[in-house]
Amino acid sequence: MAQIPNLDNAPLNLKSIREQSQRDLVNILKNIRGKKCLVIDPKLSGSLSLIVPTSTLKEYGIELRLLSAEPVQTDCAKVVYFVGPQFISMRFISSHVHDDASKGLQREYFLYFVPRRSVACEKILEEEKVHNLMTIGEYPLYMVPLDEDVLSFELDLAPKEWQVDGDASSLWHIAKAIHKLEFTFGLIPNVRAKGKASVRVAEILNRMQTEEPVSLSDMNIPEINTLVLIDREVDMVTPMCSQLTYEGLVDEFLRINNGSVELDASIMGAQQQDGKKMKVPLNSSDKLFKEIRDLNFEVVVQVLRQKATSMKQDYTEVTTMSQTVSELKDFVKKLNSLPEMTRHINLAQHLSTFTSKPSFLGQLDMEHTIIEAQSYDLCFEYIEEMIHKQEPLNKVLRLLILFSVTNSGLPKKQFDYLRRELLHSYGFEHMATLNNLEKAGLFKKQETKSNWQLVKRALQLVVEDTDTANPNDISYVFSGYAPLSIRLVQNAIRSGWRPMEEILKLLPGPHYETKRGGFSSSPSFDMSQGLSSSIDKVGDGRRSLVLVVFVGGVTFAEISALRFLSAQEGMAYDVIVGTTKIISGNSLAETFSENLG
């Protein structure tokens, strides 16, 4: 099955974005004549594989290598580097050039920064005396379509850069990506933002529109009606909870990278494949996956069982009764979906080995107890015991962040105690990690009373008796907890920020809403009423679009909740998700990790 997702059914023409990125890349490579070796930053290799298949690159006679400290082994006279603007990459490239010179190798070097050149990086090349030996350019890859309704800006460290290091370059990158979308699909008339970073992105976007305006006269009604920007900092509770949708659980336990998961071949039913890995693509090109990805995992197992039983019945009928040609044809059609069935039955069976463990079920119970904020001492003792048992540090940090955020920090005595116990149990090299978490406000001393109870009640975040099989609310994605971030989006779409002004003030960071361009005088774009009074259809009869951008990452469970909202009766909008990166509690906690020594 194709690694690159099929975007034919996307509510927005994402295919054109991907094709433009393909053309840009191919043009760069075509303009460098002759045999060449393409050296790719490992962090970019996944993103590029979703734009251009490796096989296409090989057709252009290109050798592929991943950037590392090791010299590039190739017979090609031309070496082309594609890297993100990082200092370590500059050091590697400089050492490669020096190494070639020491061996007397005559090579031409081309360096393309993705997505844009960096003065600080070029300064390193100058210091290393290799800058004048290189042809330098940029490959403006600001976003990668991960699926029909998901765009990633591929920014790994965005939350840490912004919250801990105070580096706002990733916010410029997000605004630039949105502005590029506007040049293709029209100026977005309604913008709502919540959180410090999100409001900053909205301001940068407005500045870009002033400096490099999207012309209103060329466009009919803009295809994207509203942009909702949500800061991850506004809701750090949701990513720290264990996702319970099928796709979310796959990511929690097996880690989805660029739309695929790597597993031992034996798990997927392959015979005699000792330790061999295989990549399993997970995107909407797989029809069965598209059907079950957003369901609660409990339900997925039932759906797969029903499908297998139905196929077995059909098989029995075919072998024991005389069938018409059209009935046989239908059966053969069903057989075509057998590889997909087998794939997901194997995957679901493997996931069940994790979800049935008492430790996982205990963790789920504790997450719900923390969210309900009823039993402070019980939660504290549970985390203390995890530290003493030396459970995986990431697992401890997730619960600790959840506990600290819902309580607005811990009393000084208990904060100091847990910090000391963590360093004793896991080693003092983790001090930098704890400092980063404190700086980001994720594990800190309590300075003010927590308003979590107020927020939880006002937004109905805890829903009793959630029906996971026939859900009527987004809370099914966490079996009883409705993600705070998606409740905000729900309200932004339904009625705008104004009616919920008081609740927004209880959450971190400022909020902002504005009308842009020539739409402020048009009643059909009246934002104070939310989107329900806005135009529901674009000119050609398609539903209007809301672009929801998560600054700092989004989980698969949140994407599932948005898809659920979009499919509800009376919802006149399609939703497209933009994100710095797809995250889970594990990967988010890791971005703050830093070892001393």
C-alpha cells in the first residue's frame, strides 16, 4: 500500500500543496546536473518521504545518504545537503568538507536549508572556512500533508523552544505556513486565538498580510472561513492522558512516525522473519483503517470480530451453495479487503497485550482520579510509589505533569520532596529536565489556588456514563474525559469567544479574535455569533472549512474528537487540522528532557 497518503478526498486541495513541494524539490535536483549524492538531515527524511517517494529520487540517478558525523562515502562529484537550520548539522557538514580536502577529493557542495536560510548557521560555516566552497539555497517546505485532513509544520521542539528557551522562530514558521495557504485558498476572514504563542502567531500573520498582502480581488469567497489557533500551553492536561482511540493507542505504545509504524514482522503474521522489521502504513488510503482509526479501542475489537465473522459466513455460503455470478463478484470484492483485515487484526491483538496489563489499567484509573481532582493524597502517594519503584521516568513525568497542572503546582514542601526523590531515584543528571519543566510551568511550586474544578465544571470535561460504542460526545476518545482543547474549538465554532470570556480568563494566556480583509462589513461573516450564522457553503457547494492549528502539537485522540465533531448533524463545517507535530504524552515530555553529563 502507498506510503504517501491519497489526498483525493481532502476537503481542501492539499494535493496542490504537495505537488508544489514536489516540483520545488525536483527543480532543485534537476538544476544540479550529473550524478549527485543527496545527504538528508535524519529529522527531515520522514517529511521528505511524504512528499517524494525514494523511488522517484532514485530515478534521477541520485544516491541517498543520511547526515551524520561520519564522512560521506560516495563516488559522486556533487554532494547536495538538505538540512534544517541546526548548529550540529553545520558542524557535520564542515567536517565532511575538511575531510574531503585532506584526502584531496574535488567535490562540488550544495547546501539547501529547509525551510529557510539561517544567518547564525551560515556564520558557523564562515568560521569553519567552508562557506565560500558551497552553493547555498533554501527549500521552502513549511508544511507536509500527513493525511486528507491533517497538515504538519514538522516543528519538533516548538513547545520547548517557545516556553523554555524563549525562541519565537517556530511561531514565525507557523504564520508563514498559514500565509502560504492563504495565497492558494484566499485570505481567512475570521481568526480566533487562545494562548500566548497562538496570539503571537495571529499577530505575525497580520503583519505578513500587511507586508505581502493576499489580494482580495482575485479571490471569490475564501475556502477557509475561520482559523482557530490553540496553544498547547492552554491545555497540557489532554496530552498527558492515555489516548484510547485505535490510532491514539498505536501511537502511545508503538509510535507512529510520518504515517507509518515499524514493527517486528512476526507481529504482523510474517513467517520465519527473525527480528526483521516491517513498516505498516497508517493513513486513509487504507479504507478499513479510515473506518476504525477514530473509534475507542474497545469498539475496534468488536468491529474487527464482526467483519471476520461475516467474511467466514460468506465463505461458507460460497463453498456450500450455488451462487449467482454477481454474488460471487461481491464475495471476491470482500476478499480484496482481506490483507487490510489481517493487518488490523494482528495490530489490535498486539495492542491488547499492552492494554490488558494491570499496570496500564491502574494508570488509567489514576489519570481519571487526578482529572476529577477529588483525592489529592491518594494521587500524591501513587506518584511517590512509582518513583520508589523506579517505573519508567517518562511514565512518572506524565502523571506528575498532569497532577501539577490540575493543581496549579504543588505546595512547596511536597514539590521539594518529590523533586528530591526523583533525583535520588533516577540520578542527578535529570536536574536539567526538572528545571525545564519548572520553567514551562508543568511541574512547579503552587503559588495560586487551582481553578481546575471551575474549568472542568464550566466546560463539562468529565462526562459520566460515556457510551464508547455509540458516542454522542467527544469524551469517548478518553472514555469519560472530553479534551479541554477540543471543547474550546467546539465553542469557538459554535458561538465564538465572547460568550465564554470568563472561562477563557481562567486558562493560561491571552485570547484574541478578529475579522480580516474586506469581510468586516459583510453580515455573513459575523463572528460575534460564531460560525453558525456564517456562510455554510463555498461557491461550488462544498461545506465551509475551519482550520484548527495547534501550536505545540496535537494528539491523535484530539484529531479523532475533531473528526467526530465535524461529522455531527447540524455541523456545517469541515475541519482541517494544522499542527507543529503529532505528539503523545511521551514525546511531549521527551522534548523537555535534557541530560547533564
